[in-house]
Amino acid sequence: MQRAPRPNPYRDTWCGDLNAEHAGRAARVSGWVHRRRDLGGLIFIDLRDRSGIVQLVFHPDTSGPAFAAAERLRSEHVISAAGEVVRREESTVNPNIATGEIELAVTQMDVLAASETPPFPIDEDGPVDETLRLRHRALDLRREGMRDAMVLRHDVAQTMRRVLNERDFLEIETPILTRSTPEGARDYLVPARVQPGSWYALPQSPQLFKQLLMMAGFERYYQIARCFRDEDQRADRQAEFTQLDIEMAFVDEEDVIDVTEAVMGAVFEVGGLGVAAPPWPRMSWKEAMGRFGSDRPDTRFGLEISDVTDALRGSEFKVFESVIDRGGVVRALNVGAREMSRAELEGLNEVVQRHGGKAVAWAFVESGGGWRSPIAKFFSDDQRAAATAALQAGEGDLLLFVADAEDVAAPALGALRLHLGDRFDLIPADRHDALWIVEFPMFERTDGGWTALHHPFTAPRGSFEDPGALLSRAYDLVVDGWELGGGSIRIHTPEVQRQVFTTIGLSEEEADQRFGFLLDALRYGAPPHGGVAFGLDRIIAVMAGRDSIRDVMAFPKTASGADPLTGAPAPVDQAQLAELGVRVTVQPEQTA
Ligand code: ASP
């Protein structure tokens, strides 16, 4: 710790700060009983506070009444103990903990609070049922892994603030009770008592407010902001999450990327994540989709996707031909000289089907350029040779093909690639890759029209004549296949903003109703501006080596959005509803 606690009747030092230099001195510590051992007339207690653990020793001759009291101590009792810091005998030194050379020979002890037997052990970091952990979160957070994650989270947040403060950014808060800010999810709504029938929305991001702050002349803004998105349950998403939100005025992509690399470079250093120092490489969205089948490619391993449409065009294989005729593509992976059983190969269909694909065709390259494959007979020697060459394949290599519309084939192969990376252990655990994805499409097709791929405030690049061909000035930072953050240069004229609203199917009236305040502000001199946002939870999870962001949040919810700790969400009183003018038309679901 950086500073000793002010001496009071509970303690005058942190447990974890005591070491051999303190030998011979009196000390008083407070904390939780981490572990207790009775050894041949001596009682040892590992006492834990936030700083760490120190060993207390109780001796029947010298500890007085504290010895009898120590016999009754149990795990997680809270005590204050005083005595002399003494060096341990050589043979009992514990090199694994900072205080391992000493112990506190206790002469006086107060039991401040007793603990019932905890529902799971606190002194080890083993697996425990997650619902149980969340229900007893105060206990779970006492465990070393969780404590470390919270400390890391704090360090990361402070690093972000430090780097941005040094660069003249201002930290400004934006409202939680507001109107909808579209980021592609459903809003959480809060009924307004003072205006019955009206609702606030919780922000999906501070997007519009940070843009208004640029129009207000603040030039450089940041906030570690809470965002709320009511998304259909997907693994490892949280209804509320934290992001580092940044916005700057009079900038282009290079300025935002430059600041971001300074912030995130420092963050990765603090977290000890071995990412190469910035600047980080950039890859266009098109290239990422083509080579990796993903807009957040995991570039730590090869197994890249190749296009074999031209090589296999005009074959007898009806399945491929009809796809090609309809303007689709045939893409493939060279898995290398790896064996997979028939059953396993068939199982790959399921992997692509989860991503809208239909099936995977396979072939093993034989000596002389032939293929061992159920589809080999449909192709001429030339076609097989051309495909084998395009895939840079040789004898024994396994080739996997997916034929489909381009926007289906790419993600299907992307998923297949990740599956195989996992299956054949191709991802080096100690390597971490950061890269920027740039040149995104501005719009994405929906059933009836277009939707903004990033959000509708992102500046387009090109002409609106063909919305499908329009690129945007957006950028995403991807690390190890995770999109850690993203942002864009924004639209700063009302005309272009209206054009985007029109393209995504908002009538002028709707646009005025929902975003009138933005359009209004844009009319009074908006500077060119842009920004970015980073998901703090994911960053910490990656750096802490945790699979779940729930393990780096103090009080997360389960995957289904429930909070086993408080029981939220929960029905409310009839009277409360009446006051809000709200009537519930469904039976509240019984929660376990
Ligand atoms: N508002 C965006 C988001 O939350 C980030 C940005 O464009 O700055 O994803």
C-alpha cells in the first residue's frame, strides 16, 4: 500500500506491509481470518486485509487470554490483533508471500465480528457455482482473484485518466435519464412520475451528448461512462457496462487514432499484456472479411481464407455452380496436413450453420494432385489443380469449402477458422495482437432498406447514389479477436445528417422528433469532430486472462440479466405503479 493507515484502536499498519525490517517492533493489524492452523500447542492465523496476508502466532504462555480466544476463531471472523513482529525461523519462512519472513507474536486480540461458515471457501480460487458466487458477492469479492481484478480495473481507469488529462481532455458527465441514443440495441425505459405516460430512456452510449459537447466548444472530452443496452441474451454481454468515451473537435481519423494508441498503449503496459507498442497495423474491413471472415479478426494464427470461385467455376458440381450463377462465391481454408474423421468433418456443418451457412465440403490432397473427397469427381484436373494452387496446398492437406452469398460465406468460414484454431490449438497463448479495422461500409442492407453499420452520426465517405458502396469514416480497435473499441469521425453539417436519416428510412418528421436537438445544434456552427469508445469490462477481462466479463465487474448480472444478489429485476407495489400511471398486463414471471 502507498500509505500506512492512521493508527486507531483497530490497527496501525496494513497486514501486507509488514516485513523483516519491522522485526522487533510492535504492530496492530485488523482483518479477516483467512486460515487457521493448530500446531502442537501453537495457533497460527493467516490474517487478511486488502493489502495481503500476515501470519499471527498465538502462544499459550505469552499470548494471555488471546490464546483461548484464538482457539475459537473460525474462517472469516473479523479481528484486531496486536503484538511484536518477529522473524520466522529459517525453516518456516514462506517465500510465496511478501510477509513470509516474519510473523506477529500476538499479545492482545479483539474479535470484532463472527462469521458463519461461508458457502464456499474464500482462501482458494477454485471453481464455484456462479449463481452462488453472485448471490454472496461480498464473500466472492474477498477472494484473491476478484480482488486482483478490481485492483487492475482501478489501475486501468486511472491510467486512462492520466494519459487523457495530460492531453488536455476534460472529464464531463452526461445524463443517465435521457432520450434514446441509438447504438443498435433496445432501450431500457424509466417511467416519468411527474409526466405520466412519458418515459426516459437509459443511454446506450453518451454519443449525442459528447457530440453536443464538441459543438459547445469543449474540444476534448472523456468520461468513464455507464451504458445500457437491452440486447437479446448473448453470451458474456451485460445489460449495463462501462466504456471509456472520448470525443475531440477539429480532428480527423489520425488524431483520434493517435490519442487512442497513447491511452491503450499505456493501458496494455499497466496490465502487462504483451501487445507490441503502437502504432498498430490497419486493415480494411473488406480485407478482414475476405482473409479472416470477420470484422474483428484474430490475427494470432494463420489459416486464412482463400477465394476459389474462379478456380472452380464451370464444374459439374451443381451446388457450387448454382451459387456461382447467383453471384455467390466459393471460399476455402487450407487446414494443412491434419487428420479429421468423417464424423468430425460432418460436424463442421453445424459450425457454419450457426452462421447462416449450409454445409462444408472437404477434400484431402493426394499425391499427383488428386483429391480424396466425395466431390472430387465433379471437377476437372485443371479445376482441382487451380484450387489446390490458390490454396497453396500440397499432399496430405485438408481443404474445406463453403459456397454461398459472399456475406454468408465470409462469416461462416470465419467461424470455421476459429473452430479449427481451437481444435488444433493454433492460437499462441502468450501472443497478443492489436490492429485497427478501417474503411467500413456505411450502410448495411435490412429487409426493407438500409441501416447504419456503426451509428447514423458517423461521417460517410463517397456519394449517396449507391448506399451499398458508401464507406464510413469509422475505425475499430481489435485485440485477439475482440473488438475492444470503436468510433468514427462524425457528421458535422445538418444537410449530411438529414441525408443519412433519410437513407435509413427516417422521415423528416421522425428525425425532428427524435434528433431535433442534434439537428438544431448542427445549425449553429458545429466543428468537424470525432471520437471513440472502449469497453472497459472486456479490456480488463482480456488483461486479467478471464473468460467472462462478469469476473471483472464488482456486481454483474447473470447472462439472463438477473441479479442473484438483490433479486433484481423484481415486481413492484401496485401503489408505485399507480403513481407512475403504469399498468402491468402480464403476470410477473416467478424467479428462482
Ligand atoms: N458511441 C459508440 C459506441 O458506443 C462509440 C463512438 O462512436 O464513439 O459504440
